[in-house]
Amino acid sequence: MSNQSECDLIIDAMGKPCPMPLLMLKRSLKNSPHGRVLLKSSDPHSQIDVTRYCQMHQMTCVVQKISEHEYHYLIES
């Protein structure tokens, strides 16, 4: 996965239950569309929400499971 320094925006949703990671992503993209966004989440259910949202909005989303309680989503619009 991409290096964090290559991302235009990093959203840290660690410790926040669903649907907060998705809501934080939506809010960020609405306020200022970015090219490459890294979303960090600890909620395993966020994978379904985030990937579905990206598919619906024609964004690329690469998911990486860092550990049992950490997931990274690299999103490109």
C-alpha cells in the first residue's frame, strides 16, 4: 500500500465504531475533495461501508488489514 506521506489527507477513525469512519470520510470529501485519502479504522465492519461507498461514487479503494484491530483504506477519487 502507499506510503502515508504520499496521501493528500489522512483520516484517523481509530477507536470509533461504525458508521463514524464512513461519516468522517464523507465529511472530509464534501468539505474538500482530495486526490489520495488514507482512512485508518479499527472497526472491522467499516470495510463493507467504505468499499460500498467508494464503488457507488466511482472511487478506487484499496483495503489493507494492518492487524486484527487496524484497517487502512487508500481511496483515490
